[in-house]
Amino acid sequence: MFAHDNLFHAFLIKYAEIGIKGKNRYLFEDALIRQIRFALRDVEGDFRIRKESGRIYLESEIRFDFDEVIGHLQYVFGIAGICPMVQFDDNGFEDLKDRVVDYVRNVHPEGNFTFKVQTKRAKKSYPMDSNEINAALGEAILEAFPSLKVDVHNPDVFFYVEVRERINVYSRVIPGPGGMPVGTSGKAMLLLSGGIDSPVAGWMIAKRGVKIDAVYFHAPPYTSERAKEKVVDLARLVSRYAGPMDLHIINFTDIQLYIYDMCPHAELTIIMRRYMMRIAQTIAEENGALGLITGESIGQVASQTMQSLACTNEVCHMPVYRPVIGFDKQDIVDVAQKIDTFETSIQPFEDCCTIFVAKHPVTKPNLNIIRRSEEKLAEKIDAMVKEAIEGREIIRIGLE
């Protein structure tokens, strides 16, 4: 990644939206620090995280695996950029100049690029202003490396210098995932299937700072144990970003068979979906969640037409968040590939929805007709739903 990665013992962690949070900013900074600490819990290194005037620093006095640290940090929502830096005491400008020249020599030995020095002088007592420091450091770099050239408009490399109580020097901003720290925006329940869409939906909502748990509807023996393992694998992949989650596994077989026996087959998908939403909402309420998350996209399948979505929504009194609602399939695939869930999602293990799908599903369901069909279930359905919820399996993901 860099020449001589072992030179770096500190990282400047940049955030974006957190910076506009005003008097509440410290709450978001503290949440981000907690997430960084959790992300690095298994990484070898004596890491210290500290705040200083709108900056978060990650430091270690002992050697660590540079690539491993970067890899873990790139899963932390709230991080906009990761800047490997050298940090040293202010011992006067001559010392600063020597250290910057050493930095260029050690970190950028390729020796043929354009550059710009960009200084931020937070320590106002420093005897030179930012422009003076830029000019003097640029001159020192050119003198030490005649093959380099200054380009103030579109340089190949920025050399960032921050003059604070200590001095920070860095030249690369490695992108983080952005978003907000998980846990700063409440909690929601994800309806997780083995498909492509729902893991992406969960990732997108978690990126906005929402803590997520998940519920999966399993239908043995019609769906295999491997289908369940696939969903557990997807939950683990999402939890790398979203943090620990509880995966609630509902045995949905008896409910599906009862609906199959009692209701018109064209309405099977809608009615099954309505009971999934009811069950997910009950579990969400038990766990303090404020809404449901689904991977539905308008028109993608019969159960995702506007009429069908209105029908499934009708059973919910809490909000249903559908972050991919306007995405084309390729848009969703692109995100799935970016977050490494795609290859797992396309494994050929069927979930309960595809097993019980009607040959000719209704695409424009009439809510009154659907309600009348559900009346045929009245004798047993409430007890079956209660039994399914009470008998669910809960797997703690992300703390293994």
C-alpha cells in the first residue's frame, strides 16, 4: 500500500457529517470511537484512541499489521477517511522541514510526481502562517528532490501538514465507508432472506447509524439447513459493518402450509408476506426496534408492485424502511458486490418464499379481498403465529 508501512504509528480518522452536529457532536464522536475500538478488538497492537479539537487519532507504540488495521477500519461507518501519518513534537521549523523531507524520501521514493503542500495551522502561536509554511516546505522538498514539481491546481500528491500541539504529516486519505456511527440513530429489524436485496437494504440503513437485528423465515424440510446457513453467512457479512446483531430464525413451515391449504393460491405470496411482517413487527417491538427494513424494489416481482406493497404495509403500524425501493436490479447488485454479499446471495439454496410461490400470483391485490381470504385462517393462525415466535431460534452474530 505504501512504501515502508512500518513508519506509521498513528492514523488521523476523518469524519464528514459528524462535523456538522453542533453541540451534540461529542456524542457522535464517542460513538465512532466505540465502533473503532470494537472493530480492532482482535487486531494485535496496543491501540490508543483520542480526540483533539475535531480530530480523532488512532495511535500505537508497538508494531502492528498495517493492512489489517486499514481493512478493519474500512468497515466502520462514520469514517470518511483514514490517514496514515507521522506525528512528532514541535521543535521549531528547521526540525519540521527535515522531518517532512524524510517523510517524502521514505514514503514516496518513486521520485517523479507533482505535489502541493497544504498546511493547517491550528496552533495560532506558531511563528509562521499557513502560506509561509507551504512555501518554505515546498522549497525544501524541491531542493531535496529536483525531479519533483509543484502543481497547485491538480497535484499527484498532497502533503498535508497540521500544526497543532504536535505536528501531523500525511499524504494519503484512504476512503472509509462514510455514513454515521452505528447506534446513533435508533434500532430497526431487518427481514433478511437469502437473496441479493435484503442484505443490501440492511447495510444501507445501518450506514445511517441504525443498529439492526434481523429475522429470517425458515421452512424445513422444504428449505434445507444449507439455506439457513447461507442466511447466517449473509448476516455475518452485514455485521462486519453493522456490528453485532441478533438473528431471529422463525420456523414458518406450518404457517405457510396452513395458508396454502386455506387461501386462494394466487394470493399466497401476499398473505404469507403479511404474516411475515406481522411476526417481524412483534419481534421488533419486543426488542425496542423503531421500524422494519425490507429489500423490496418497486415492480421487481409480483409482491413488490405498488398495490402489493400497500397490502403488506397495511398490517404494520411501525414504519417500514425500503432503502432500495427505487433501485434497478443492477444498482442493487453493484452494492452487493461492493460489500461482498453478492457471491453468497447467489448460492443456489432456495428460501421459503421461492418454494411456495404461486404459478400466477396476483399483482394488483385488492385489500378487502385479501382480508376476507385471511378470515379463513382465523381458527388457528393466531396460535400458530404465537408458537412460531415463542419457538424461534436466536443466533448472536458478530460476537463469535
